[in-house]
Amino acid sequence: MSTATDLPPALGEAARSYLEREHLLLIGDERRAAADGRTFTTEDPASGSVIATVPQAGEADVDAAVAAARDALEGDWAKLPAARRGRLIAALADAIEAHTVELAELEALDQGKPVTLARAVDVRATAAHFHYFSGWPTKISGDTLPVSQPNLFCYTRREPVGVCAQIIPWNFPLLMAAWKLGPALAAGCTSVLKPAEQTPLTALRLGELALEVGFPPGVINVLTGDGETGAALVAHPDVDKIAFTGSTAVGREIGAQAGRDLKRVTLELGGKSANIVLADADPAAAVRNAFQAIYFNSGQACNAGSRLFLPVERYDAVVAELAERAAATKLGPGLDPDTQLGPLVSAEQHDRVRGFVERGIADGAELLAGGSATPLGEDQSGHFFAPTLFSVTGDELEIAREEIFGPVLVASPYSSLEEVAMRANDSDYGLAAGVVTSDLSAAHRLAAMLKAGSVYINQWGLSDPSAPFGGFKASGVGREHGREGLESYLETKTVWVGL
Ligand code: NAP
Ligand code: MG
């Protein structure tokens, strides 16, 4: 358990008093310890200090949470009129806005990201997501169908899929919870949410806020735990749908298991997204775009622009500018308002990123910036990693093919539009791709050629609750956001009436 003296002085009162409370699982309307009493700790990635102890949910807790979600699904939640459901979701959005500072500080401390980013992106987009989905419950409707046979009335009903296991990663903990819960709640589903073990705090707080604004107990249950907790949820026979965001390796296993059990499943997985600068692009705009695409959130974004393709004639100038900008970036703790780049989330992620960088150097890639694992000095105990830039001539090296999930950009020159489209698509992944140009015709031709779920033209990574997001190929199955995101939480029932 943390004490006030362990916590950074920059932390505000609300976040501090939340951290000093006991952290418990949320099952129905109860806040309880794990049935077997196990716990684990979460740390501040900027210092390595423990900031909180949370329960480690086991199988008995998974059983209890799924039962609570089932009871709510078939009880109070199902009886609630759609308009009331929408108002509850809106009330949760309002509560998130009202707790912006507390949630942003908790996220910055637990995850490591700059508090300015947590506030402007994570918390703001979380509230926006719930606000958007609060409008859907009253617009979910079936059809009356023009069937050919006489004296028949045929119509469809759209019904909630049921109890959802929602498993999320550590890069945008609160926002990923909203991406899962928003459409599930709008559709009338109930949820057992499992945050990542590295970042359990904001999901627990979100669950409490939902109860406070009046959600019936059991609609949102929050289980902190690890991969075993997630696996127990996935395997649970009374779960109807699994929604997962995380690594492609785990997503593959979850998809296989869901296939065997014939559970509904949506998967948001990894990426190795190509950012293509065309020869006409303004070099300063290209540098700004490429920098934001990879180093935002310290590269810990599934849609990070981790491969940069530059026209051969512009190559040296753009990479030199990027290397200079990377070297000038201020790293620091998330709670320091001057921090531009926070640490990586964990020692494990730091080791993983360092491993990729060391193998990249050994494989012969040219290191133009960063590459240093302890950029703040040898005595630094946080998981800082300097923004790193490699130059390569082909696409075969591991650093050019595998998702690193850290601040590591791999730049490469190209000669023609056809060549670069082919190389951009030569990847197992297909989450995102981008084009920087003022040539509209080339931009739209490339947008059609690129095999990716999102294509960003002259910006990178914009997101909106109304705009579908998800991957081609190994980057996932299904889409989140918008009508498509909602659809994945609905079943269609066809009703035939003999007249
Ligand atoms: P991960 O293992 O896929 O974790 C994602 C979530 O799944 C976490 O909540 C995790 O729990 C849970 N989980 C782990 N094993 C599970 C299993 N067998 N069944 C059900 N749930 C399971 O990702 P990670 O290990 O944290 O990160 C590894 C790599 O994944 C990163 O380096 C990055 O390449 C990629 N990644 C991608 C995204 C993305 O947005 N696409 C996000 C995060 C990571 P615990 O964390 O509590 O064990
Ligand atoms: Mg943490």
C-alpha cells in the first residue's frame, strides 16, 4: 500500500486521496478483495515506485463477475427504457468530465504519459466516446421486411449480444475502457472489464463512477488481474462476446478459442503502419507529421506510424531534421507539465524495445537518433527510452517488420508510387497507413491502394467516436466506433407472424 510520502508532490488532492484508498474488485454493487486474497502492485513508470496494491482476480472472481453481469442483463438493465439507458451513459460522460483532473493525473502516474496528453486526449476522448454512444440507445431499431409469401408479417429485432468480456491494454487505459463500454452499454449488453495489470487504476475508478451515476449493479464489473484472469474470462461458458485489444499473439489465441466456443469476438491488434511522404510535400509538414505519428504516447500506440517512406531525393534532408527534433525532445515524468515524452509503461516493455533496437543495430541498420535506454542518466530508475530513428534501405530487417510498440521509427527511401504502395502493403499487419502530400489525386489513388483499416492524409492518428477503427489482416477482426462498432454488440432476431 502506498503512503502519501511515496507519491509525487505534483499529484492533486483528488488523485492522491483515491490512491490512498483500498483498491478492490467491482462485482455487482460490491467492492471486494479477490476470493483467494491475492494482490499485485502497480507502479509509476517514471520512478519504478509502487503506487497502489490491487486485487488479483482468480477464477472464483471471474465466476462471480460473470454471474453479476448475467443477472443485470436479465434483470434491471433489460427493463430500463432505451432513453433512460442513454441518459445513464451521458451521465457517466459528464462524471468523467467532472473528474478530468483526477483521472488525467491517475493515468499519467500509472501509465507514465504526460498529464497534458492524458487530459487533452485520453480523458477528453473518453467523455466524448460516452457522449456519442449515449445517443444510440434510442436509435437502435429493426426492420419490417417485404417477404414474398402472403399473409405473413416479418420483422427484425436488434437485441444485445449479452454478457461481454472486455479485455484492454495499457497504452490508453481509460480510453480503451470507453471504446469497449460505450457501444456495449448502448446496445444493452453488460460487461466484465479487465484492465491490463500495468494500468489497473482508471478502470476501477470508472466502474465506481458508473455506480455513482446510477448504473444498475452488475452492468459494469471490473476485475483487475493478469493474463490468467483474461484467459479465465475468455473461457467462461456464460460469456457471450469477447472484445479484446492488445497483442496479435494473444488476439490470435482468443480468436481461436472464441471460434471453438462460437462466441462473438472482436479483436483490435497490433500494427506496423507505413507513413508515406510524397515528393511534393512540404518538408517541415512531413517532419511534424512523422514525428507525431511515431513518438506520440512514446510510440505505444497500435496505429503508430512506425515505418516512414521518403522519396529518395528528399531523404537526407527529412531524416536529418527528424533526428534533430528527436534529440531535442524533453523526456520526463508524466506529472511534469514540461514533459514531451514519458517513460515506457514497464521494465518489461523497456527490455522489449531495447532488444529490438540492439538487434536492429546488430543487423546493420543505421542509427540516426536515440537508441539509448537510459537517456536521463544512469541513476534514473524509470523506464525512459530516447526517441529513436533508424535508416534502412530495404524492408527485411526485424525492426522494419515487427511491431516494436516504442519510440522507434524506421525510415527508408523509395523511388516510385507503385513501389512504395507495394512495400507499404508488404506487411502481416494492416491497421493504418498515411500519406503526406498536396497532390490530391495521388493521395486518393494511394488511399485506395493501401491495405489498412485507416488511411491518414496530411495528419496522423485522428480518431472520432463516429469513425470506424480497426484492422485489415493480422491487425484484427471487426471495427470499433460508430454504427459498425455498435453492430458488433447486437444480435438480429427475425420474427415471423402468420396473419
Ligand atoms: P497483451 O498480452 O496482448 O495484453 C493485452 C491484454 O490482454 C491485457 O489486459 C492482458 O492482461 C490480457 N491478456 C494477456 N494474455 C491473455 C490471455 N491469454 N487471455 C486473455 N487475456 C490476456 O499485451 P502486452 O503483453 O501487454 O504487450 C505486448 C505487446 O503487445 C506490446 O509490446 C505491443 O506490441 C502489443 N500491444 C498492442 C496493443 C494495441 O493497442 N494493439 C496494446 C498493447 C500491447 P495483463 O496485461 O494483465 O497480463
Ligand atoms: Mg502502472
